[in-house]
Amino acid sequence: MMHKVVIIGSGNVAQHLIEAFQIEEQNKEIELIQVYTRQKSTLSHLLSWNQITDDFNSLAEADVYIICVADDAIEEVSAKLPFKNRLVVHTSGSIPLTAIHEDNRKGVFYPLQTFTKNKKVDFSKIPICLESENAPDYHILLKIAQSISKKVYAINSEQRRALHVAAVFANNFTNHLFQISQEICQDNQIPFEILKPLIFETVQKLEILTPQEAQTGPAKRNDQKTIEAHETFLAHKKYLNIYKILTQSIQENVKKL
Amino acid sequence: MMHKVVIIGSGNVAQHLIEAFQIEEQNKEIELIQVYTRQKSTLSHLLSWNQITDDFNSLAEADVYIICVADDAIEEVSAKLPFKNRLVVHTSGSIPLTAIHEDNRKGVFYPLQTFTKNKKVDFSKIPICLESENAPDYHILLKIAQSISKKVYAINSEQRRALHVAAVFANNFTNHLFQISQEICQDNQIPFEILKPLIFETVQKLEILTPQEAQTGPAKRNDQKTIEAHETFLAHKKYLNIYKILTQSIQENVKKL
């Protein structure tokens, strides 16, 4: 059975999803029939004009409506939909299922990835986290998710909230640490390139070791002399506090072992 | 001209260096002639018995002696060497050139990578940071470093100190954030696998964007509602403080722009 999909939104996630569905349309199981956006021109490079609408009242009938808008607009957009009892899902990691308006059947279709404009992603490797109010709807979401990704997980709203916090640590905060290390390099006329093989190896290790097993460095060794030298180096710099707190946290983990 | 190398030490760095030199020996420019270790058996899987010594007085004559021992043993080991005016280097990121004893010509041969026992590394991609007291010695070190790596940099002791701090942020602290995210997953019955594609993409982005450009997430967007929800989720948990301080640091960076 062919599933008809409508996407609501035109941002980063919407555009990457549109492209993923377009690739998959060849196998005739999923059809992206329409996309809603406030400004039709924002999507004209991806879709033909008659596939785009800027009017909620012109939304086509579909098996699922995927809302890809900013977190704080999900509730409002889902309340504006001019139909009842259809399957409506959002794509946010931090918003509960219940944000979808009561008039429709609720679900979540959360692709866990960091999307960058103009950087292609291989959607088949992106985990998609699914949740639905009703079991039959889960099967529809599963079919659609599996058509574009090999990694599909059932994740409820409470788990998704935890996962989103975990993702902030693994992605946003990690990237910020890269920025700090780049600034330290820059301040000392060192090319940041020198650190990239180390960064790649840090991540590669996760293929064979747990982060606990992979931990190294002065905090792990409790090498107080090096820690003090680093703190002296960072004295009066804004990142000293981050150095101290992460060092202490690693040391506390070691003690627990 | 063939350069003769002696390695002093038998730990992780020593063993990875031994293997790297053994691969390169075929081109006849560098010869690893001997390795010193306190317990000869620790290296018997890598070297023939007559290439190993446990006696400083039996050290062979070489163009360079590479000390690969724990940071706080470098000074002592370099003082024990029973010869003068030879080129002696250490491999540490956090110890100055001057830790090498006055009797010999000082240098540093610092491979910037995280070494894991039993995990092979491709040494040709590991940056090697060189420093020497005298220009002619730099040329010897350059030749040796280039025989095993394509990435060789001149880094003085002050820069190396900065680089080592930067590496702690980029590697040790990053890995600790991975561990925190894994713990959050574990506590909520979520497989850590879900986060790995995100982690790989975080690092892949560094190929085309600076960390500053790649930064995303609630702190970057100043999405106070999500930040508060995350802080509520982490309330009474040991990682709340880390969340707050890294969020604040990202927000301060955004303000500067």
C-alpha cells in the first residue's frame, strides 16, 4: 500500500526530509504529495509549484502530515489544521507527543541528526525515533521511516526528552569544546589542523570501546602536576572554569570504579 | 644518510613508535637499532632479544635517543644516560624541552595522538611536533619524523604547552561528554548507538566548517524554554552544573558575534 505524505514547513529539517523522500519515491511505497510553506519561493528549487501550498485550507488528503517547524510553533500549527482524525506528527526532540492538537491522531517522527544547510546527509544512516498514540499509526510511521532510514527506534516522549539532553552533550557541547581548543590554538599561532586527527580518533574509538574505557588524560590519571600546569596556563582565561569542572567530573568517575 | 634510532621505554607510545619504525625500515633511511626497557619481556613480542636492553650502560651509539616514559620520569631518565653531547628527545606534550639533562643536545618528538593498547594506528596520519635546541638537530628530527608521518610541525615548548591544553579539551573532555550522554541513555533504556551517527556528523562538519560556524542547539539559539526543560530534567543530577556552564559559555560566544 502506498503511503501519502505531506510536509509542513520549509526549514533545514523539512528540506532534508523532502530530498530523502524524493530519492525514495522510485520504489512507489511512499509519495510526498505536497509541502506547506508560508513563502512558496523558499521551496521552488526542490519542488514543482503545484506541489507547494501556502494555504492550510488547500492541504491535500494524506496518510501522515509531518510538521517540521520551530519547536515553539508546533502546537499552534497543529491547531490550525482544517481537518480531524488524521495522523499528524512533529519532528522535534524536545517537544512531547501531546503538543499535537487533540483533533488529530498524534505522533512523533524525530530524525536524530544535526542538519546543516547545503551539506548533504545520507538519510539512510540517520536514526529516526518514532512514537504514536495508537498502534496502527506506529505501523504507518514505521513503514515511512524505514523507506528512508535503516535505523528506526521506538522512543517514547520521556525517553526522547532524555535523548535530546544526551544529544546536547554529545553534539552541541562537544562542538563547543572543539571551538575552545581552536581558540587556544589560534591564540598561540598553532594551526587547528594539528588537532583534527586526534579528534577523529577520539570518535573512532567509540566503535570498539565505551567512553568510560576510552577515557585518557591527566584527570583520568589523576596527574595533579599536569592539571596544575594547565590551570596556570588558563589562569584569568574564560575557559578555566570549564577546565576545572570537567577535570573534577572525570576524577569523580574514576573514584567510583 | 641512514639515521640510527634508540627508543627508551616500553609503554603505549614506545610500542606504537617501534611498530611505525619497523614498517619504515625497509626504505633504509631510519634504523631502529635498540630499545631500552626495565623488563625485557615486555617487548619480546615486538623485537628480537638482542635489540632490547635493560641496562643504560649497554645503550648503543645512535643519532637520536627517543625517551618514551611517563612525564615525571623524563628528567630522571635523561640524567641517567651514560654519555654526553648526543641528541636526546622526549615525546611528551606537557614537558618543556629543558627537562632533558644538560649533558646532551635537547629535543622534543611529540606525536599528537591518543594511543590505545592493541588498537593499530596509521602513524602516517599522526601529527608529529618537533623542537630542538640546535638547527642541525632539527633536521635530523625532521628526517626521522617524515619517515613515519606526513604531518610534521615545528612547535616550540610554549606552543606545545598550549597545544596540550587544547588537546585535553578536544579529546579528554569531549570523551567525557560522550560518557555523560551514554549514562543519560543508559538511565533511560535508550541504546547509545542512536547517538553515534550524530557524534560522527559533529566531527565530520569540521572538514567544511569552523566549530564556531558548526555550533547549533538551544544555547546557540538562546532557546530559554528548552534550556529550562533540560535543567529541570537534570535537576539533582551530577551533570547539571556542566550543562549550565557549557550553555552559558556558548551563549557568551554568541553575544560576542
